[in-house]
Amino acid sequence: MSGHNKFSKIKNIKAKNDAATGKIFTKIGREIQVAVKEGGPDPNSNAKLKNLIAKARANNMPNDNITRSIKRASGELGSVNYEAITYEGYGPAGSAIIVEALTDNKNRTASDVRHLFDKFGGSLGSTNCVSYLFSRKGIIIIPKGMGISEDDIMMHALEAGADDTVTYDTYYEIVTTPENFDSAKEYFENNKIEVDSAEIELVPASYLTLPEDKLSSFQKLVDALEDNDDVQEVYHNVELPEEDDEE
């Protein structure tokens, strides 16, 4: 199939400056700590940790930072307990937004998230108010230009047990169930096919097109949420205009 990018961003984040890089390292570090506490410090037996280490390296996170996050979760360097919290709400024009956070202070994070929704024309909702519009899927991004045709990618996707393949201008998007995600990612890696990013995400069943004035407020809301240190991911159902890749 062919189409245009419906996702808010490709997950392999390109940092614009040192401050943005620092925030990315902080967020990934928290994810690593939670993964270690859930499944142990060995990436060979902890698939979630293995994927996060790959994500960290894709974002140029130094090995010392990765090791420090693992040791901190193991209690070697002192420990902070982060709790996963999900917030749901409405953005401008009734758009649906889900915010996933890792926090050591629930009251602070809830207050911050509520303030941002209010500031940019949205409202924080109750649990499950918009989550029914989304489903969890594995998303594997494979860049074009590797000498592999679209037909080849589709055949590989079938072999990997993927549910769908979507072709965009500069990359292929492989869609899997959460259950098949790890094996599909491993299939592409074992076949020496470059994976730009691979994560399990919340994907909306359909997308909403906003008028330009509402779209501007919506983008400011999403940017502000993503800039919050406690916020790990922001998912939504708004069709965003494509942006040129930044070098």
C-alpha cells in the first residue's frame, strides 16, 4: 500500500540541540530503569531492556549513561522509583490525546499535564475517555535506499509475521501485533535489513483533520507535553502535515 505519514513523528528522534539531547537521554534513562526493575539487568533475558538499549544507541546516548541507568535501577548508585501513569484528554476541536508518563511524584505530573491541556485549549479527561479510539501495535521503520524493493520488503514482512506494510516517500512502515513485535524485529536484524526505529505504539483507528488555527494550538500542546521531563510518549489522532527530514 502507499500513503503519507500519519504518525506524529518517526521514533528515531533527531535532537536539535544539547538541551533536547539531554531531555531525550533523561527520558530513555527512566525507561531503562523501569525495564530493569521489571525484568532484570541482563538484556539477553529482558527483551524490553534490549530494545531500549538499541533505542538509546540510535539516539547517540553514551554507553556510560546506559550503564549508569542500569546500575541505578539495580540499586548500585541509589535508586529512584518511577511509576508509570497514563493520562487521557481532549485537544483543540475534540482531538484525542494519550500521554504516557514515568514519574516519581504523581501530584506534580498530574498538575503539570492538566495545566498544559488547559493552557492550549484542551481538557484532561477521565480514564478510558479516548483510549478506545486506539490500539497497541508494533511499528518497525525501515529506511528506503538500501537496494531492497517494495516487493522484497513486503515478502520479508510476511516472513516476519507482520500484519501490514505501508510505503512512504522515504521509508517502509512494518505493522505487527505486540505479541509478534520482538520476533519480527529480530527477523529483519538477522537478515541484515536496517531498522531505523522499532517500538510498540498506540495507533488510532482513524485520523482527524484540524483547521489551521486549531492545528497550531494542537501542535503547541503536543510540543509542550513532549517537553515535560516526566512525559515519555504523546499519542494522538490528528493528521499532521509532513515535514522535511532534518539533517
